[in-house]
Amino acid sequence: MSTSHGQALAYEVGAPAALPLFPLNQWYVAGFAWELQDKPLGRTLLGKPVVLFRTADGQPAALEDRCCHRALPLSHGTLEAHGVRCGYHGLLFNAAGQCMEVPGQAKIPSKAKVPAYHVRERDQIIWIWFGSADQQAPTGEPPAYAFHSDADYLFEGDVYHYDAPYQLIHDNLLDLSHLGYVHLRTIGGNASIHMNAHMQVDSDDTTVKVTRHMPDSVPPPTYTAAYPFKGKVDRWQEIEFHVTHLRIWTGAADANTVSLDDPQRDGFHMRGFHGVTPETETTCHYFWSMATNPKSNPQETKAKVVEQTVMTFDEDKVVIEAQYKNMLAFGSKPMVDIHVDVGANRARKIIEQLRQSS
């Protein structure tokens, strides 16, 4: 494991033409299971317009969002038992992208097909594979996320669209010291404790883990609204960065009642899933869910946690989009690193190395 400080931030938009803009040969988050209902869903992912839908047997499918006849987005069409029908002249395409019917014409042209993507559904997350030219097929299955099916947890999730590059969200999630300043109404707490918390950063070629402990803290509003703490608490923040998503386990227990090194520790848990998928160089999709372990009034407690989570993410969105707008206004003016930037810097280094090798 490496523990060096990392490298400076690199925010420049644009990349050499020979390199992909984003790491390839990865499973990226395309959506949540509940988004695929009775209509096709159009979404641009890694610069590629994609239409997502379910087949008659409930399996997710993804095609290029362009009819090969006159280029109308297939997401403007309708779903039928055998696939998606274009909303312009009615060509019908199956999950493999093959045209199955041309209304009023018996012969289907051999070139009447659209590219199809590998897509999987796991733990209510829809994953899509973006491969390089020499690795079009997935090298394995997408990652599991057990907290969406664990009986001890309840969860909800949603999607944000950001007018900002996706790595700014990585930066935000890997540096939770900002909680004491940005999220005073929800998950914040004492800013000094956040900025001075002991932080351990571990990394390898594809992941970064940031661990922060804040013993003997006053619980923030979100925590007291959801859990019957007796007084001060021992808080923890464990952030796992993966190339296409992050997993964040935050929570607290009554002070001096659990070991913060015990992976099975009790207390109030917030298990966040954060799928951060580029739309373009300068915009992205943020797929989030929050799971919690209610001790009483489960639905009411979950609702409180989700409500507070939405307030928190709304606050982050304002900050990140304002940050990016100002970065554009000031151009290449340099920025200074401080101690809380270690995890984000390492994640950026991993992204760049994978982009170079894609």
C-alpha cells in the first residue's frame, strides 16, 4: 500500500486525441433498476448516447440511441414485447440491436441494426460495460452491493445531473473534512474536529481508501434525528474509491461503547453508494443510494435519513457547480493543496494511469 501525499490536481478539460477521455474496460453505473419501467430511457454515458429498456422477460438492455433509418433517438420510441420501436417510422429493434420489423415492408435490410452494449442488473443497480477496441466483452461481472438486499438495512436512491466534470465529485466524496462547513444543517458537526480528525489513506493500482475517526464528538442533526444517542459519540468515515463508483460508510456509536476498528460494530450506520458516471468532459450523472439500519420505527427513520441525505447532496451540488463555474472563469490559475487532498489526488492519479492504458 502506498501512503505518499500524491500528486497535484489536474483539472484541464481536453485530452490527446489518441487517448480515451475516460478509463475503459470498466463497468459504469447506467441507472437504477426502478428507472426501467414502461418507457425507454435515454442517457448519454461517456459521451455515448444510449437507450436503456427492459425486455419482455424483465432483462435490462442497452442500445445506441439512434435509429439506423433516419437517426431519431430510439428513446423517443415505445416499448413492445420484442424490443423498442422507433417513434418516427416504426422500425422495431430487439435487445441485440437487430431490426425485427419494418412496417409496410417484408424484407428487412441486412444493415438495419444498431450497436448493442453489454448491460447487467445487480443489487438493483444497472451496470454498462465500456470496453476498449480490443476488449469489447466484459472481463467479469459487475460488483455486488449487498446493502441493497441486506435485511438489516433499508435504502432509497436517486440520480443527479451535474454541470461539472465527474472528478470534482470524486474530490468532494474523498474529502469529508468539508462537512463542518458545507453541511451544518445535516451531517456536519464541529468543523475543527473534522479538519483535525486522524486520517489514514491507503491505495493500490485501482482503489483508494480514506479512514477518518472522530471520537468524543457532538452528533450532528441527521444523526440525532435518526438514532437515540445518549450524549457524545464516536464517529467514523470510511470511504472506498473505485474507478466507477465510491462506497462510503459513515456513522457513530455512543462514546466509548464500540471499537472503531471493529468491522461489525454497532451504532448508527449510513451506507452510501455513489455511482459517478461521466456524461461528457464537463457534465456527469451521479447515482446515489443511502442505506441505514433503523433500531426503531424503520420506515420513519429511513425517511428521515433519506430526507437529510437529499438536503446534503443538494448542498454539495451547489458548491461543486459553483466551483467549476469559477474554475472556468479563472482559467488555469493554480490551486494549492492542503492535507485533506491526499485521497483525491491519488484517485486522480489512478484515473489518469487507467486512461493512459485503456
